Amino acid sequence: MATSTFTKWMVGEGPGMAGVVGGAVGDGTYAGTVLEMNPGATTTVEARYGFNGSERPFTALVHVEQTGLHAVITGVVTDGWGKGNLVSGEYDEIKCDHDGATTDGWRGILDNGA
């Protein structure tokens, strides 16, 4: 499995997201965009995740289902390493220190099937 790690947070009020990545993609930055969000007991999110690692960068279009502080991720790689591969993963909501502030953040893993 080709598992990458990420820690991400919203940029301002969104829809942009920023963060850091590691694991199979190599150390680098995360850049994402929330395309659609439907809050509820289980919040669903459609998003674009950009893993800009030093080794194997890729972009994926993902569907997220978050219940409580835990989420499950599924999707497909749209560009870069493993293009066309299905992705799966998960994250947990955390408090995240970045850019001199503490905000809600999300730390997890994503496997791009490569």
C-alpha cells in the first residue's frame, strides 16, 4: 500500500485548505478545496485534495463522511502519481497549531492504491 499522511486546516473561512503531508508522497505541503459540504449528524464533504510531496505528488477528488470527530475518505486520483487509482483513508478532527494560531484541524492517512 502507498499510504500518505496529512495534517490540514481551513484557510480563513474556506473553502481553501492548507497543511503538510508525508509518508509515501514524501515531505511536502497539502493544498485542498472544499467543493461542497452538507453538515448534519454525518457531515458529507466533496473536496479536492492536493498532496504536494517531494517524492510522488498527486491530486484526488474525494468524498468524506464525518461522524463526530472521525471521518472516512473515498475517491479517485485525478492527476499525478497513481492517476486513475481509487483512494481510501480516514482522519480525526484535532486542535492544530499553525501560522501562530490554534484552530480545528484534521490529521489522517490516504492510500492512493499505487
